Amino acid sequence: MPPISITSFIYRYFLALEQKAMNIGKVEREDLKDAMATWGCQVESKYLDQLLDSVDVGKMGLVAWRDWLQLLRGPSTKCMSADRMAVLKEVFSAMDPKQTGVVSTDDLAYFFNGTDHPLCTIGELNEKDALAHMFLSVSVRGQIPNHVSLATFVDYYADLSVCVDDSEYFENVVKAIWPSK
């Protein structure tokens, strides 16, 4: 397994903060500010508040990891190398033989191999929960779509891409989770 990237470290820290917030998928902004100070990130409060306001759209004082990471990384298509995009397109194409640009959630479930999902290999999730996690990640306002586009599939893997420095490891993980049948 490759060394942990700084993004992966921040993600794990974020998950620990999330548990403090009763696992609602978000952390309190004050905890995030404290964490940033702990990491040595010196940002004036007024600027940090502006950043946090942009991801705390509900104005409840809570920040979701995905929103925070997206703010840091920018659009998924700009933060991923061409090689990683090619791997995702290859895997998606195998599930979309008619090249329609979308895959049904039934097909995703059929092709999904959670055994090799990173959260399964470290024992945090079982295969069924890993599939549910993926479906929740691609859901829109809590509704799981009937179909997933390539863009949504790429966005799902953008977080992993940011957290993994080793491109060969990224490719191996993606291909292990989505083997050709």
C-alpha cells in the first residue's frame, strides 16, 4: 500500500471530527477551524469564514467533507490526470457496451466488486455497505438515480484520486472494484 497522502491524512482527521458530530456526514466549522490551526494552516478568521460560508450552504455551522474537498481540489475533471481519466473511461465503457454515456444502477451493482474496495480491505465496510456508500455518493438530494453518467462516475472517483498519490495503485483499485465480466 502506498504512503498516505496529506489529503488522505486530512480525510481521516475529518472522519474523526465527523464522529464527534454524531456521524451526520458533516463536521462543525469551529472544529474544522481548530483542525486547520493544528495542521499549521494560518488563515485569518475572516478569510476562513468566507471559505466555510461557501460550503456551509445551509448556514447550520456544518461542513461536509465532500464539499470541503471539492472546494480545495476544484472540478474533478481538472484535478485528475489523463491516465486516471482513461482508466475510468475504460471501466465505464465496459459497463456501457452501447456507449450511451450512462449506466443503470442495476449494471453498477452487477459489475461492482466491493471485496477490493479500499474501505472493505481495511475492514471499515462490508461489500454490501460499500455498494450502498457508492450509491449514496452518486445520489441527488438523497435520491439514488436510475442511471449514472460518466461525469458522475468520474466525480465519484475524484476524491480517491486526490487522496492517492500513486497512479498505478489508483488504477489497480479501480479495476479491482469494476472487473470486466
